[in-house]
Amino acid sequence: TRKEEEEAIRRSNAAEQDDLRSLRKYSRQEYLKKREEKKLEELRDDIEDEQYLFDGVKLSEVEQRELRHKKELYELIKKRSEEADNVNEYRMPDAYDQEGGVNQEKRFSVAMQRYRDTNAEEKMNPFAEQEAWEEHQIGKATLKYGSKNKKLASDDYQFVFEDQIDFIKASVMDGDKFDNDEMADSIEKSKAKSAAEALQEERKKLPIYTYRDELLQAVHDHQVLVIVGETGSGKTTQIPQYLHEAGYTKHGMIACTQPRRVAAMSVAARVAHELGVKLGHEVGYSIRFEDCTSDKTILKYMTDGMLLREFLGEPDLASYSVVMVDEAHERTLSTDILFALVKDISRFRPDLKLLISSATLDAEKFSDYFDSAPIFKIPGRRYPVEIHFTKAPEADYLDAAIVTALQIHVTQPPGDILIFLTGQEEIETAEEILKHRTRGLGTKIAELIICPIYANLPTELQAKIFEPTPEGARKVVLATNIAETSLTIDGIKYVIDPGFVKMKSYNPKTGMESLLVSPISKASAMQRAGRSGRTGPGKCFRLYTAYNFQNDLDDNTVPEIQRTNLTNVVLTLKSLGIHDLLHFEFMDPPPAEALLKALELLFALSALNKLGELTKVGRRMAEFPLDPMLSKMIVVSEKYKCSEDIISIAAMLSIGNSIFYRPKDKQVHADNARLNFHTGNVGDHMALLKVYNSWKETNYSTQWCYENYIQVRSMKRARDIRDQLAGLLERVEIELTTNPNDLDAIKKSITSGFFPHSSKLQKNGSYRTLKHGQTVHIHPSSGLAQVLPKWVVYHELVLTTKEYMRQITELKAEWLLEIAPHYYQLKD
Ligand code: ADP
Ligand code: MG
């Protein structure tokens, strides 16, 4: 009966942290309500206990304070809870499939319309003034930079300019007024001091330092605070330290989230250094597959995705006293989801401080979302930046970037260069070309130090970008978008902006996702330019025309949630007990289609049942920090008795494409070595397994890797990941079993996860995806590229000149009927 049910719920609420997991089966509003009740009950018990035990006994001051604190909390939560009861916010119909689809659609389109309307209002373009300026300036373009028909400063350098690019100076981005020499002075002075002292001096020179006390006061006064400040003002490295100094780490850790792994690692390293502690002790970081923290950790830098996962184990983030969602303007998928979750828990954790920090002007939007949270602005310290556009569009931006860098190097006064490129491959190419072009020049030009930075760069090399440039030399940093706001490199005076970024795009109709090199937004372009004006007046060279800027670039980047596959997020939310996704409080809702697609796929993978509820399989899948299709492949390996083999494959797939090494002068050798693993046309997944197992047999030998043209660094990473997956298998109680001789068992496991990626050979040698009839091709690097099996299942699609399937295994058509009869009804 109802009464009994309620009693059961009450009892489970009183239970310890572990039992919180059981709460996840409730809908979001029930869940929150129960969390609140639980907290109230705890507090009431505590208060009563203490009053009873100490009745008549004089409490110590600390005890009194503690008791007072608890009473305050109790009142606060109670008041909020009553207020919340009077709001209809959470009273919407629950399961999305209980209501007619039409109605849902309609509600969604209303929300969408509202979103568009707000956007329309925002058409108050913040750059309007700037653009007008530019137009005016372009009209009377006066200053030409490095123009062909101009005599160069020195004839010595003419050889560099066989090809060169014409720029037009378009405008100047104003800086802020402050004492220019102050900083240079202090840096000079600090040189004489000990390194540790100098470091502390440096901290005090950051713009944020002046506002330290005000900031702490604001944090004290408000539960949620939006913080806005220029990149490099010290938000990420200083705020957590200030909070620690002010005592916020006494009752829990401080979490600071970053959208990028490299940023989390690099910033944690910096802060550990500033505090004079070993990285991983008091200051640590946590990124997927790498936890560099310990029991001592009080400042924890982490990717936004990792904090999201922590909600699974600790739905109220009880171990944290402060959560700082940093780089909020990036609006990554995980950050957007975090917004909603932290907002939720702040209701019953009034002691939890929330900081939302951002480098740009979206502050109002964040503030609105967090119930008009106050905005704390840290005035920037920015010098003016001259903006130059190319006269004509550049066909090859990579080449143009290199030519521009060399032009700057030989004609411009000292100051480092930052080039924004789209990814590792491009950065490596640029590095090679730059080295090649400067090599022959010897002492004719000053030394050019080339520093790449991208996500997979080994940690030891990452630190190099921060090393001060020696006198007489110039540094050129080749960076991905990570240098736009996440990392600040001191000494940059020149920015080269080709105007592109690698971005995920998703087609909800077909469920296909690809990484595409796309034009950046105007907001991004302004951020990039700003990077050159941090320590002195700067120059930004845009490798596109002012017309392009004006007409081809969007004002702002579309939030990731609106252009990505949501399967993973939906699975996470479902495991958190959040059922009603269509009414989840997204800052910007994702397309309804994308949500439905995700639900459909999770249903096909048996992670959800017909009612959209999490199944046992789904619950197990959610434990793995992987794409749901990979998780499913792992979970199902229990059935096929090959879990050991499958996690090796999953670990190797997670490494991406950096396993085989193909030096330019030994390509034939490398290709032959690679073919060895494909004997018998076993397919790419099995080849990866063979690589892993062979390496393991040699006792993880480095020598073996060299001999087989395999990157030992990638293999070690795969081993780490595999170890963690093995640990997670234990957690979900799946035995380690191996079945290396039953090829079909392994292939069936793969198919069970990846059947939505099946395709069939066509007469012309191309393939058609089974579900959506899209034409795709086998990637030339696949071991099956010459074999062309009739049916294949692929790991991922990459779009280059064609839509290619990468990592392929052959399958038998009847497996699809066996494994996914509800997904495919095959005709032939
Ligand atoms: P914000 O978060 O406001 O953009 P940060 O706190 O990241 O600013 O940076 C403050 C200062 O710390 C900058 O001057 C930056 O150069 C310096 N810094 C950050 N990380 C490192 C690092 N790994 N090595 C050296 N300096 C760093
Ligand atoms: Mg930062």
C-alpha cells in the first residue's frame, strides 16, 4: 500500500551514502525532494541529539558554533523547500512516452521559439561598433604590412619573402588604462629574489589580486557567483587558492572544472608549484583514465566530464565545499549538464559554494540561469591590439600561417608568436615545415623556438610552452583552440588566426557524428586577437578578409549540446534518476530529435526498457566512462566469455589512431610490420587485440615496439586504460574470461555494441549503412581495405574526401537478427 511504500522510502532515506544510489530510480523531482527531506532529517536528528546529550552541560565554543550552523542550515533548507513546494516548476508530466509525441513536440518547439527569440534580442551585436570602425578603416586602408612592392627593412631577409601575404590593418581593439611599466618593473625586481618569493610576487601582480578580499566577501555572501574576467587575469590558478586560504577546504575539497584535459593537468601543475607542494598531493587533477589525486587533495582540477561522473557515485557531491565551473563560456556538453546538476544540489546544500567563471560576456545569461546570481567582474588588464586582415582570401591557411610567422619573425620587434591550428596533425606538419624553412638560414635570422601544444602531447613537452624565451630568440607556439582561453602563455605579442577550429557536428537524422574543420565565430576571433595584448600592445593577423569576418562568421559558437550525439549524456542522466529529459532544465535545450535519437539508441542497446527506464545492462554500462556502444560491447562480453579480450580491444580503440608509427623513410617496412597483425584477414579489431597480446607476451617490451613500428607511449596508455577497465569489470561483477580462439565470440561482442554501425557491400565496392542507407567506404588504412567483406561493422566514421569507416570487422548477417532483431528487419 501507499503507506508502506512511504515508510520504505523514509527508511531508505535515513540510510547512509551508499543508499543514495537507490534513490536514482525516482524521477528528478522525487529525487530532489527526498534528498532534501533526508538532509533535513539528518540535521534535525543531529540538533536534537546534541541538545539532548548536552542538556545542562555547557557546550564548548566550537560545539556551539557547529550547532548554530546546523540550525541555520536546517532553517534555510526548510524555507527553500517550502518555497519550492509552491512553485510548479517541477510538476510536469513525467515519462516522455506516456504522452502523445505531438504534444511533446509542440512543447519543445515553444521552448525552441523562446530560445530563438532571446537570441534575436541578443542580436545587439557586441562587436557592432568594432565592425563599423573596421569598415571605415578598410575603406581608407592606409597601412600595408609586408607588401610585395615595398622595399623591405633589410635586404638580407628578402629570400624569406619569395611568397608573402598582403595584410590590411583594419582596426585597433582598445586596451584598458593602467600603468604600463608597473608590471615590467616588478618582474625586473623579482628576478633578484629567491624563486619561491618571486613566484609569490608574480601571483600578486595578477589582475585578480587587487580584488581578492572583495571576491572572498562576495563568495561568503552568495551561494552562487558568476565571475567574469579576461583570460590570464588569474581566475583558474588563483581563486581556488584564495578560497583555500580563506578556509573553504576545511569541510571539503574545492573542485575546478576545465573543458580540456591538457588545461586541467597544466593548471594543476602550476598551482602545485605555486603552493610548493607535489602534484597529486594537496593539489591534484582528475581526467578520464588518469586520477592524479590522493587523500590529501584539497584543490582538485578536473575535466567537466569527470565531475559529471562523480555525480554517479556521490549525487550530492558531499566531499566538496566549492565547485567552480570554469571556462563556462565554452559551453561544452558536460559543462551544460553540470549547470543543471549543480543548480539542483545547491537547493539542499546551502553550504556548497558555486562559482561559474567565464572569459566572455555571456555572464548575464549565466546569471539569469542561476536565479539572478550576482556577477563579479574582474577588470581586465589589456593592451590595445592591432587587427590585420588579408587582402584576399587565402587558399591554404596552413601555408599562409607559416609564411606570416616567418614574415613576423624577420620584420617585427621582439615578442612571441601564437598560431591557432586545428589539430595535432596540422601542428606537426606546421612544425616540420617551419623547421625545414628556417634550417638553411643559420645565423641570418634569429633563433625561432617552435613549441607545439595539443591534447595528446606528452606532459613533459607541455611545460615547454611556458618556459621564458631566451634573449635574442623568438618563440612560436603552435596551438589548438586550447590557447584561446584555457591556457595563457606570457610574452605573446603576435597572434596568427587562420579562422578555423575542429568542431563536432552531428546529424540527428542519421545519428552520424563527425569532426569537421569549421570557421570560428566572431566571439572566438576576438578572444584569439586578445591573446596578443596581455603583456604589451599586440598585433593579430587574421588569415581571412574583413569581408569574411563580417559575413561568414557566426556571432557566437553554437553550444555543443546542440550539435552532438547525446547518447552518453542521456545514459548518465538516466542513471542519476533523471527521467524527464524533455523538461530537464537545460540552459539551451538540445534538438528534440537528438534526444529522441539517443533514447532510441539506448533502447536498441537494451540500456533502457520500453518505458525509457534504465535496465540492469544500462546500469552496468553507465559505470564505464566510454561511449555507450563500447560499454555495451564490454558488458555483453560476459555472455560470450571473452571479457579480457574485449577490454583489450576497447582500450586500444580508446587510444585512437596513434598506435602505428610510419616514419617517412621507412614506410614500406612499417606497412609490412603492420600487415603481420592482419594475417588471415581477421579485421582491424582483432589486429588491435593481436598487437596488444603480442606486446604483453614480450613483457611489454619497448624494443618490440620499435621493431614493429608501434608507438610505445600509446601502448602504455592502452595498458593503463585496460587496467582501469578491468577494475570496472570487477565493480559490475563481470568475471575476467578469455576466449582468444573463438573469433566469432569476440566478433559477436563487438557486433552487440556496434550493430547500429553495420554496412553492406555494394556492387561498386562502396558500402551502404544498413540503417540509413548512407554511402561509406573502407578507410585505406584498414586491413580489410582490399578484402571487401560483404557485411562489416565499423567503429567510427571519418569524413575527409569521402565518408570513411575506420576500424572494421566482418560480421555475418544472421548475427544481426540474433543480436538486434528489434533494430533490423533484414530483407535479404
Ligand atoms: P585565467 O584563468 O583568468 O585565464 P590563469 O589563472 O590561468 O588565468 O593564469 C594566470 C597566470 O598564470 C597567467 O599569467 C599564466 O601565464 C600563468 N600560468 C598559468 N598556468 C601556467 C603554467 N603551467 N606555467 C606557467 N605559468 C602559468
Ligand atoms: Mg582560466
